[in-house]
Amino acid sequence: MNESPTQDAPTQEATGSTNEAAGEPNASPTGPSAPSGLEAPAAEALAAEPPIAPDVPRLERPAGTANAIPETILGPRPSPMFLAVVSITSLVADVVTKLWAEKRLEGYPGYVNVLDDHLMFVLAKNKGGAWGLLQGQSENVRRPFFLLVSVAAIAFIVTLYRRLQPRQHALKWGLPLVLGGALGNVFDRIRYGFVIDFIDYRSEWIRTMNELIAKRTPGHIVTDHWPTFNVADIAICVGVGLMAIDMLTARRGKKELAADVPLEPEAPPAEAPVAEAAPGEAATATEEASAPIDASAEPTKSEG
């Protein structure tokens, strides 16, 4: 006679309770449960990773730090829009100030005194590079050379900016400033064949610096006058300074960043297998070890 389903239910419940009492939890149909305290994506990533060694599980990672550390913790990467805005702003500032210098300083008296004996605006047309580099060369040599150098610098800046990490804040500002300044001077060379400079600065610390250089470089001219420059040169100098700051801070930040990475546990050393003795041999060894020692017994003398 077949038993009804209602009679099987108590038997199944009793079997389940017996397994729990014996320390055998019911197996989950989906495999081992995810570690507690982890979010679902992190738990799935941890479960997908194989163990380091047999019976050696991996360490649990904090929630939200398993993947994509630069995007979630350090912030987003610098955007191309930021590069365009900062570089165009510095370019516009350079172009506008040069247009003002051309109109205001072209005629008499040809200068504007800003700070007595230190700072003044005077129009200068620089056919060479920084500190008059290639000033005496012909136009057929100067223009192709400076245009080629400028184009190479612009390509390098754009390529480097695309590889920036979120923590490189100084370089994030430095590269757009250098790019805007380089574009400003390139436009002058394309339009005029020279660069318009109008900021003239003098100071005693410049004379002191030139005196130190003259001691090591014979023939160096000692003067308190800094070479005339423009807004593009200021942007380039500030940008290069920020690039140097980024290089110094990046070296110190590598050790700190490496210390935050969780280390995986090392696999325990393999234990040598223990040889099992036969039951008879084990009993004999136990009897010999537990046998009392007779102190009155004389040692046997070997027959000689």
C-alpha cells in the first residue's frame, strides 16, 4: 500500500534535524555562500578567484575596493575639456596682451613705467628663442627650427596628458599652461616671423645671480636685467614648475600607494608524511618504553 506525501514530511524534517545536530549543515545548491560584509560584485569577484594553494583561501577585500581603484577612490581622470579650457584661456590672455602692447607701445614714448627701477612695459621683437637663441641665424633656419620644436612639444604635451592619473594634480594644471604658452608663441612666429615681448624686469638678485655665473663662465655679461618676456613665457615657466613638483611628489607617493595594497597570505609549508607503524610493532615499542628499569641488575660482560 503506497504511503501518502503527508507521512513523508515528518521523516524528511527529522533527517534534516539529525544532520544539523551531527554538525553537517545542509549543502547549498548554489555552492558556498558569499563572505559576509562584501557587496555582491565584490563577493562574486572573490568567489571567482582560485585559492592560492589547497586549503588556503584568499583574503577578503573591503567592499568597493576590489576593482577600479583610480576611478572610485582617487577620482576621475583629467578630462580633455579641462585641457582645452586652461590652454585656450592662457592663449587668449597672451594674444590680447600682445595686441595691447603693439598698439600702446609702438609710438612715443615706447614704454610704460609700472614700478620704478624694477618693472616696465616696452615693446621688443624677439627673432630668436629664449635668451636670444639663434638670434643671428637667417630666417630660413630660425623659422623651420622653432616651428618644428613647437609642434613636437605640443604633440608631446597632448600625449602625456592622455596618460595622466587622477592623483597627478600638479601635472593636470602644468601641461595645459605649457600648451597654451607654446601655442601663443607659435602664432607669433607664423604671423610675424618673431615673438612679441613687452615685460621688462630688473632687480638686484638678478645681478647677484649673474655674478655667480660669471665666476664659472668667463665672458658672461653681468647685468640686473632679465630678458624681456610675455604672458606666454609666464605660462610656460609656471607649467614647467608644476611638472617638476609632480615628478618630486610622484616618487614619494609610490611607496605610500604600494603599502595600501593588501598582501595575499603565503601558503603553509608542506608537512612531511608520517609513516604509520604496524599494530604489532607499535605495541612492542610501547611495552619497551614503559618497562621498568631494574637498578640492581648488573650489566652483562661481553665474553672476550
